[in-house]
Amino acid sequence: MPSRRSLALCAIRLRLPAVPAAARLPLVCAAALLLAACAGAPTSRHAGLPRTPGKPMIDPSAGLEEISIQAMSLVGTPYRYGGNTPDSGFDCSGLVRYVVARAANVSLPRTTEAMGTRGSALDRGEVASGDLVFFNTTGRANSHVGIYVGQNRFVHAPSSGGTVRLEDMGKSYWASRYNGARRVVAAINQPLPAPAPVPPPAVPPESAPPDDDDPIAAFANK
């Protein structure tokens, strides 16, 4: 119950007109109740409502981003058949094997054909940064491989005399030869382990026909 002093203050603030004492008290009480109600009103239409936390966003490329970053850092490295290090150069499967081993501590086979059996197959709409993309460039399935880095682009080592480069999968050459994609590294949300050493494979003789070279790919950007 408000004290007489507080009621008097309310009356002063509201500048009540002079009325007889007997009639003033009900007016003051009504004003006090009105002020109390206003003071307790929510300041926002959302105030006082229970908040339900939203579902956490799931990034399908979490844990795979490092693979695409590593691949991008090697753009410009010379192509060399049988190459598997930045110093020696790369062929397409050598590049992919090197990057995935260093970025995700996953050891892949040396040939594109064997890589095409690892991990899980993906629909086109499921492909995320760090996944492997395969192409039929020599008349056989999965004859060429690269690393998808987002925005419909991939990094690969295309052909003799060229360099590791960033390519647009929307170009007619690659779109018509696209053979599918695979995820060889599980999406994770924790730091990746230390990179595993990549044993260098035996360098084939100079006269050996390229196993995963793509002589046509040199013209893909024309």
C-alpha cells in the first residue's frame, strides 16, 4: 500500500487540480496504480518472451578448408609427370596426394583410378571445398583429378609444359568431361593432426606413357 508521502508526490507530479480532501485520495490512489502499471510494462514487444536458441549452422566444408588452402598455395608449381613435391613438380594425382596428406593426414593411392575408389561419392550439389573432382579426359573414367576449392572452381596439374592452376568447372571442356566427386576426408570441427610424411613413388622412365597426364587439357582454357 503506497504511503501518504508517495501518494502526495504522485499527486504533485500529476499536478492534480485542487479538489476537496475527501475526493482527492481516490484520485491519488488511481494515479499511483497507473504509474506502477506503466513502470512495469515491457520496453519491447519481445521483452519477457522465452528465447529458443537456434540450431547451430553446419558447414559441410568444416575440416576440409585446409585442403583447398594448401592446393591454392601450390598454383604456379610446374607440371612434371611422376612429380609429387613442390620442388620436383606435380602431375595431377601427385598434387592431390601431396595436398591431402599434408593438410588432412590422409594417405591416398598414387593413381587417379585408385583415388576414385576412396571415400564416398557425392552428388554435384554436395561438393564442398576440399573434395576431389574427377574427369574423363583420355577416354577412361577418372583419368584426371583435381581439388575443388569452391565457387565452381578446382585446382589441378593439367598437362606437360604447364603449371598447377585454378580452373573453372563451368567451361565446356570440363563440364562435358566431369566424371563425379568424392569426399576422402571426413568433415570435422577440430584442429587437423600433424601432416603425415609422403613417401616419394618411383619416378617412371622418360619413355613411359603418362598414366594420368592430360595432353588435351592444355587447350582447355582457350
